[in-house]
Amino acid sequence: MGMWIGRNRKARVTYGFDEIALVPGRVTINPNEVDISWCLTSKGGAPLEFKIPILASAMDGVVDVQFAIAMGKLGGLAVLNLEGVQTRYKNPEEVLQKIVEADKAEITSLLQKIYQEPVQEDLIRARVKEMKDAGIPVAVSSIPQRAESFGAIAQEAGADIFVVQSTVSTARHISSEYASLDLSKFCREMRIPIIVGNTVGYEATLEIMECGPAAVLIGVGPGAACTSRGVLGLGVPQVTATVDCAAARDAYFKKTARYVPIITDGGMSKGGDVCKALACGADAVMVGSAFAKAYEAPGSGYHWGMATPHANLPRGTRIKVGATGSLKQILFGPAEVDDGSQNLVGAITTCMGNVGASSLPEFQQTEIIIAPSIKTEGKLFQTVQSVGMGTR
């Protein structure tokens, strides 16, 4: 499998969203009659069910308490970063304003300085309580090194889901400098569902699933504000990553009868990308830049990668996406733009209707073709005029 790239060395051909297309089905369905719900298995209770298969990324320019509340009330799930400005500063709005107004040449050093402020445990409790009091599912995240301490605090404060997120997640992390998170032990001892990410490979995903998480995040470096692929040369295009990890999920389910959803994370700014991710096998998607465009987003039309403030090797940047509509518009429409960045749910249901899928598991069986010309065929005028599919 693969192609020769030189003497004694082969490489696999992999694919991203712009290189494939979904094939219409022989039967079509009324988009209003398809089921796009999904769920997470909880410990000792009823599954956590969600009306829409879309999560908002744990980025400071995307999710704060008020955004999470709005997202939850619309049937989705937003993840709050426990290592961001919301838990480092009592009044994060002032800090966010400084980030938005900073000069491009100074932004990385400013972010590094801002994120040196220590996380305050009382703010973790306060933020979780604010979301919990609003009656929404509460999801929060941290890196593995702080998962045990922050997880315990968040759980006691009432969080419903805890996300352990890093650039690359594995079940086996080797270090002689510090104690690694025992993922199996952590998943076993926490009373709430654990989502783990990020990964892109079949074997690595299988090993993570064997540790007992409720779901796994898929994607290394595809996010609009992430620079890991440039800084580290690391990553797998999201179509191939999703397909490989979906195969791991299915193999694990066949072996254990425990279904562990996979969530494609990053690289999707338009409805068509979301549809392709779900058709490739994702049970849900995690989106950042599309929600950074919401009026409710705390970044005022800007957002930055979670690794942008890294003290030694920043792997992200601040980008401007602009505030183009309300969160409700971005999720459900009516769309006022023609580039597919609004009414994401409408895109999913319409696509499912056109391929003849009545549920997400059926959608995952959609025929997929390799089609590198799918975005350019017949679209010359759109490209020249930078409208519709000609926009970036």
C-alpha cells in the first residue's frame, strides 16, 4: 500500500475535504425527516443525548460561559478551556479586548504573557457553576498534565463531560521528566464521561478506546488557527484520518460491543466539509472558526489556536474571520451569505436527504469519490470574483 517516494521508502496517499465528494443516492428523503442526533454513554445513567452533531472548540476566541449556554440551548455542546483566560482572569473581557486590538507583530508575545497568569481553581468552580445553573450540559477541557487536578475540581462543581486534549494523544506517553497521565485509571475513576484527543491513526485510536473514554477527537493540525503542520511537519488530512479512526471504532465495537463515538476536530469551515466528515464516519464534529464568526463569540471575530501562547514553541496564530451572524444563524439559518458558513445543520440534513440517509449511521455508508476538481469545475467566475465557492 502506498507509493514510492524514493529508494526503499513508500508513503501512503491521503485525502482532505477538498479532494473528495459525496455521491447522491438512488432514493432521496425529506431533509425535515432525517435524524441527526447522537449520544455519549454516561456512567451508570442514561446516555447524554444531543440534537445536533456539532461541538464548539475549546478556544478562548470561540467559547466563554455565555456562548456555551447559547450553544447548549440550541441543542449542541460547547467546550470551555480550563486553561484559558476564563479561568486565569476574573474579568476576561478586558484581556480579550487587548488580544483583539494587538498589532500582528506583537500578538504571539502578548498571548504568551497573558497565559503566564496561573489558573485559579475558584474560577474553574465559578465558570462550571454558571453553566450548570443555566441548565445546559457542561463540558470543559485541559491538557493531560493537569487533567487529574482540574478534572476533580470540575467534576465536583457539576461538569457533565471532561475533555483531555493535546496536540497528539496516545495511550502510552513516555517521559522520565514528569509523571504521565494514566489514561485508563483516569477514565475509570472519573464519574463523568471523558473525551480524549487528538489522534489520527487506526492503532493509536484502538489503544485509546481500550482505556475507556466516552469518545475520541480526530485531527492533528487541521484547524484554521493551528500551525502545527508548519511548525512540526505533522498531521494527516482529515478525510483519511476520519476513515481510519472510524475503522478502529467499528473494530473495537465488534470486539467489545461498546460503541465509542469519534468526533472529527478541525478543518471544517463550511457545511460541505461537515457533511463530508460525517459521511466519512464521524459521529459528530468539533468546529472552531465557523463559530468564531458568531456575534456571541468572545473573540469579536478573531480566534487563535490553543497552542498559540506556548512559552517555548508556539503552534498557532491569531486569525480574523469577522463576525458575520448570530450563533443561531450559523447553526440553523436563515443564511445570509452564499459560502456555506451559515446554516450548518441545514447543510447536514439536506445532504443526508440527497444521499438517502435517514440517520447518521446510514450517512456513514454514503458512497465517496475522489474528486479534486469538485470545488473548481465550472466555478471560474466565482473564483475570479471571489464569491460563493471562490471565497476562502
